[in-house]
Amino acid sequence: MAEEQSEQTVTPWEVFTKSETGIDYDKLIRDFGSTRIDEALINRIEKATEKPVHHHLRRGVFFSMRDLETILTLYEQKKPFFLYTGRGPSSEALHLGHLIPFIFTKWLQDTFDVPLVIQMTDDEKFLVKDNLPLEEANRLAHENAKDIIALGFDINKTFIFSDVEYISFSRDFYMNMCKIQKHVTFNQAKGIFGFGPSDNVGKICFPATQAAPSFSSSFPEIFHGNKDVPCLIPCAIDQDPYFRMARDVAPKLGYQKPALIHSTFIPGLRGMQSKMDASGDPNSVIFVTDSDEQISNKIKKYAYSGGGTTAEEHKKTGGDCGKDVSYQYLTFFMEDDSKLEQIKQNYTSGKLSTGDLKAELISVLQKLISGHRQKRERVTDLMVKKFMSPRKLNYPY
Ligand code: TYM
């Protein structure tokens, strides 16, 4: 109840704030107990990798972390680590928000040259959704894998797995799930996830399934039998509760705590109060399968504007980039820093109209999404099968 009245709610199932300027991420860092990524850490990443960081890091899209320094130290010492991220397959295709962790994970894989496991939680989506048959969730896992593969992950270094398929295959994965379950009481799970008396018991057990891939011992065949390869998890910050739990349990099992790097949320088209969400209002979501026309229509019609109510007023008082969804989307997808800064200045001063700002965004997104559509069409069933088959990943341990 208290949760409903609070200024903002961020859980794996709901992201909402009353504020027109969006989630208060400083508050979230305080509430979750993570650490803000500062300039010094960014400089250290650039020094270690000898290349500029991704614009998502530079602009604070990835803004928070746990133990990222430890991973960096390993990299500096030429010691191994692996990446773990995931997707809950509840819709036919990914939306723009889902792209963020995957685009960034691809950059991490390329930059650090490390293996990656991607969990498709078909079981989770079956358990939490009212009308999604398990067979359908499993089919969507394979469909969504196409979008993920289209982003260009290295087939020799990436394993994508559906929970329902991999758990029935891997004794070690299931053993880790059991070990995690045994170390989390119902009260702890309730405290972390807010479960109530009418939640089905599958939901209550599920967090152990999302925690298990944080430990390389869940994948002996992938990591050449190596059981203690440290893990770094890129995700939006709504997934943090699962990994707070994984980090609490890890020492009890003699495992290393997974490190995390968290992103902010792409808001829904209708405003900064909620994240873009496949299960929410369809007019607030841009899917990676949308046509050029759909992208243009949705942005023109629904993208919340921080501009003046009339053209006259806008010229006089300018726009508010903090509330303007189109501007916010550009911060995620426009790579050119100086162009973005110019747009910000012109919109803030009123020189650039809302219509022109939206036109800029439409052109950036149509380019991004049509490129993605073409790459997705080239992903064959055979490629999906290969990415999803358990096998040794390329990595010199
Ligand atoms: P899912 O399918 O809800 O989301 C997949 C990934 O996208 C992030 N995300 C967003 N990022 C930015 N803006 C948004 N509007 C937005 N909406 C979603 C999510 O945080 C996530 O990183 N239970 C998970 C699947 C999962 C997972 C993981 C995710 C399993 N293991 C490990 C991350 C890391 C889920 O349903 O994600």
C-alpha cells in the first residue's frame, strides 16, 4: 500500500513516477545501495581499453554499478570474466527500451572480448502473465532471439538459452537453482520482491532462476569446466532486485558476487512518468518491427512534448528538454555529441520547433530500425539454433 502512495516505484514489473521529469535516479541509487558511475571510473575504463567509452556511458545512460572496479581490475590483469544479460519474452518483438542493454552489451563484448550468456525467461513470463501459455512464451523466446542476434553478437562467444529448454538439459544449472532457493527464505523474497499471499508459488521460486546464470558453475560446458569465472551483468536498473538477492546468496555458496552495470529507462512515448513497456499502452511503445510510417505516426501523434503550447509561446519561452520525450530519445540514439548539444540549445531557446525536433528523431529512428529490420531478416533458423545450443564458447582460459 505504502508503495502505491510513494513518489516513484521501480520493480522488475513496474516503473512509475509522479514526476514529469521522470525517475529520480539519485534516490534510486540511495534506495538500492548501488554506486554512481563517476568521471574517474569512466577515465579508468578508457585507459584500460584504450578507446573512448560508448555514448551510453558518456551520457550517463549507464549510470550506476556494483563492483565494476573489480571487473576492471581483472581486465587490467588480463584475467577472465563473462557477461550475462537477458530478456523476458512477452511480445513478438523487442521495443526500443529493450535495445538499450543489448546494444551496450554488444559494445562490452566487442571492447572486452569476453563470452556472453543471454537468458530468455519464458518460464518467468508464463508465471507472471495472465494469458500467456508456456508453449507461446517459449516460441517468443526464439522469435526474440532473432532480434538479439541481429544486433551482431559474436556466435563463437555467445550462448542464448530458453529457461524451459536449458533447465531440462543442465543438471548443474538446476543444482545451482536449488542451492540458491535453499538460502532465500520466503520473508526475504517477500521483502525484495513484494510477493503477496495470492501470488503463485512459481513466481516466488523464479528469482533463483534469474540468479543462477550469475555463476559460471551453472554452465560447465560453456566455460570449459571453469567454475569461478566472475560475472558482469548489464541491465536496466529494474532488474537489480534479482541480483541483490544473488549477491546476498553468493558468499553462502562459496561463489563470487556478480558485478552490475545499470541503465536508466527509455520512457514511454506519452511521457517521462513510466518506462517504455511492451505490456503497457501500445501507443507508448515503438517496436523494432515497426514500419517507417508507424514510427513517424507514433512520434508525431503521441511523443510528449516539452515545448510551448503555441508556436508563438515556444519561440518566446523555449522548450524543456527534461520533459520532452523526443529529446530524451535522442540522448539514447543520436551518437553525435555536438549535434545533440546543438539541438538542446536550439530547443531550449525556442529556435527549434517541436515539429522539427520530432522530425530529427523520426529520421534517426527510421534509420536505426530499418537497418535492424534488414539484419533481422538475415537471421536464419539455423543461426538461432546454433546460438541456442550449449557448446564451448571461444575464450582462452
Ligand atoms: P525484459 O524483457 O523486461 O527487459 C529486457 C532488458 O531490457 C531492459 N529494459 C529497458 N531498458 C531501458 N528502457 C526501458 N524502457 C526498458 N524496458 C526493459 C530490462 O531491464 C532488461 O535488461 N527478467 C528479465 C529477463 C532477464 C534479465 C536477466 C535481464 C533474465 N536475466 C539478466 C537483465 C539481466 C526481463 O523480463 O527483462
